[in-house]
Amino acid sequence: MVRLGAPSDAEDEVGERAEERVEELQDENAQLQEAVHAHAVVDQAIGVVITLGRLTPEQGWDVLREISQRMNIKLRTVAECLVESARTGHLPANVRTELQQQLDLVRPPHTKE
């Protein structure tokens, strides 16, 4: 059936709801993409910590989380800092100090240098 003329109120309402849903889905998609990126950065940072401290993945996660909590910095921010330091060789002194303290607490005595 073909309608001529202006859409009805019901059709307007359906169209508005559809637009709202599209916007909600676009927002959700953006949030999911951001979460995937953040997760990847955290995983990379755990790899950096594992390499530096000769730790297990679980210990690497614990060290990363502890640094975040003790410094009151978001985990993702700490992770980004560590990943960047692996590339550039530069790690802010406060993060480096906390990382060293956490590695000293976690590493078995025979691996400490």
C-alpha cells in the first residue's frame, strides 16, 4: 500500500524510536571499541611487566593492578605508560619507583638483581 502525504503520528514515533536506537547502538559500539583497545593495552603492559620481572602472567597482572591502586592512577593509564616506556625507554620516575617496589615484593629471591 502506497501512502501519499505526510507520515502519521504513529509513523513519526516509530521513526524517532528507530533513530534513538541507532544512536544508542552507535554509542555502545564506540564504548565496546574503546574497551577492546583498553584491554589490548593492559595485556601489552602485563607483557612488559612479565618481561621486566620474569614473572608469571598472574603476577604481572597483580603488579600492574597494585601500581594503579597504590598510585591512585587508572589501570589503563599505568598500562599506557608502561607500553610507551617499552617503546621509548622513558618511564616517569614515580611509576618506575613503584614498579621496582612491586617487582621486589613479587619476585622470588633468586631472580632479584
